[in-house]
Amino acid sequence: MDHIVNARLRGRDGLFTVRWADGAFSTIDPQAAPVPPPMPDSAALDALGKLVVPPLVEPHIHLDATLTAGEPHWNLSGTLFEGIECWTERKALVTREDTKSRAHRAIRMLAAHGVQHVRTHVDVTEPGLGTLQAMLEVREEARALADLQIVAFPQEGIESFANGCALMTEAVAMGADVVGGIPHFENTREQGVSSLHFLMDLAERHDRLVDVHCDETDDPQSRFLEVLAEITRVKGLGPRVTASHTTAMGSYDNAYCSKLFRLLKQAALNFVSCPTESIHLQGRFDTYPKRRGLTRVPELDRAGLNVCFAQDSIVDPWYPLGNGNILRVLDAGLHICHMLGYEDLQRALDFVTDHSARAMNLGEGYGIEVGRPANLVLLSAESDYEVLRTQAHAELSIVSAPRTPSLRSPS
């Protein structure tokens, strides 16, 4: 197979024939009329008027913890913090083979749903960094299915965990693509601020991207986003920096948010919301009314900031469900965020394709354009709206372009 006929493309009217050669899109030609069956040659695929899109993207997941829910026990309170406690116990049982087996199973789930680009956070609060080493091996072994970015993620803190700074530095030297953080989980606000300065300097020094678990709490006094945004603004690193979760923003008062949004626009950083997980974990300390526990997705989007949706977990101590289907997350996210208006429905796939690709800094390595890698997904519907209305699925996922070696070689 080297071309598709009768394809619909997002943002373009009519039907198209899309061809590729040597791993890159070679021509994208509008059709004057549908190509009738049978196909003129065996190298053609008939899209039957359905939507062909660039690969779906999972910009925030924890593959090292996937498929561990209930081991050694379930998160009965449903809180973020009990989840961390459960993972700390499960982490003591982790082996290289265990980590790799579970990660590969999860990647196959994601790939079956049309996801070809994945950013995974890997816990590096572990002496020896054996889990990170296992995931670096998975990154290479799974390249035919997914382009994997690895975040050095300090699950138990940088400043608050013994040798946290040294472990983060070692993780980057081993080949992590992205520098992570969790300032709201540090023991004090001062440590949280210090951890942000440390990780941003580390990323800048080693030319890494940044993706911080930031203010993942209902506490309206958790305001590390303003610190991350200001450091980003001063360093001019906006497109290379992502703030994940930022759920405290759902509890900020509007007067503070008015000031904060001015800074966010100046910093021009990316945002990732994990709607299914956040609505499960947050609001746990409320009686009624209960907060939804999500960041201000529509407001960020309307302000021109890049925001996307992610799954976060598949059957782990923080979330007991999940199957790798990012379209399920999109559907839930648009409902939860009150984004079922006409314009949102017409561009819904932005939040799991183009926006997520921007957050992962994929650049010209992504998209259905001549000369770009010929990787694509055929969906079982003809438009963004119909994808949501019919709960469409990925009928076919094609990887024509060979994956490049790891995005970041060891320093």
C-alpha cells in the first residue's frame, strides 16, 4: 500500500488522494469525484469518504505504573496522595522484566487505538534508576509502534526526596528526553519553588524539554504555575515547557486568574489536562457542592494558549480504568469542560492531535503535509463532529516513516 483514495482531511473540503514514498508524503491531490470500486491497483486503500488524520497523540501517561491497580492494595480513598502511597509500596516490588512487560502491553493498547506518539513520565525517585533504564529500553524496542518521549519524573519530590537533585541529573544523563517536577508535593512552598528553578536550569543546560506536574490539587493556595510561567517567560522557553494538570486553577478566584492569564500568555507555555483522571482524583475533600477538579481548559484555549487532553493512567493506583483510547478521553473532556458548542465540536480533534503534537514539540515531524513523515490514522467517521457523535474508532493506523533513534541521546 502506498496511497489512499476517497479520503477526507481535516480543514479541507472534498475528497483527496494521499500518496507516500520512502516514508514521506509525496502528493496530496484533490479528487474531482469519488474513485469507484474496485480500486485500480492493490497498492490503494479506499477510505470510503472517512477521515484520515495524522497519528493520535498521548502527551501524558505513566507507563511505568500502568496495570498495577490493586497491587499491593487498592486506593480506597481515591485521592492523589493515597495513590502515591500505593505506588511507593508497589515500587518496591518492581523489576526490569515487570516494568517492560507492562509498558509494552500498554503501548500495544495505545497503538491499537491509533496513538503513535506518546510522552510517558517515569518515576526517578529510586536509587539506581532501574525503572528508567527499563523504560529507555522500551523506547527503542517499541519504536515500530510508537515514538516515545520519556520524562524524568520525581514522583516523591526533588528537594524533599533524598538525593533527588542527583537522581534527576543522572536521569537526564542516561537519556531522558524531558525534565519533570512536582512542586506542590514538596514539603514546603520554598522547596517547591527551589525545585522549579533547579529543573528549569537542568533542562536549559542539557537542551531538554520540560513537563511539570503542577498544582495537581484543589488547594487554591497552590500557585506554583505562576512561578513556572515566570521562569519560562524570563528564559524564553515557552514552546518547550508544559504545565500538566494545573487543577488548582479550577479553584482560583477570578480576580487572581485575570492577573495570572496575563503572565501565562506572556510565557506561552503548553498545558495538558487529564480530564478522566482529574475528575476522579480531585474534589475528594469536598462534601457538596463538589468541584470538578479540572484546570480552566476552555479559558486557556480561548486565550490562545496551547492546551490538550491526555489519559494519564491505565489501571494504576491513581485510576482503575483506561484502555489506551484517547478518543474516549476527548469525549469525556469536552463534556466535563462544557465544550460541546458548535465551534468546539467542529475542531474537537485538535485536542488529541495538533495541540498535543505542539506540546511534544514534534514540529515538522508531524502532520499530513508533503514531505512530512507518512504516518496516519483512518477514523470510522467523516468529520470531527461525527467522530464524537458516533463514538468513532481508529480503523487503521499506518506507520510508513521509520522512527528515528531516541530523541535524546545520553549526555
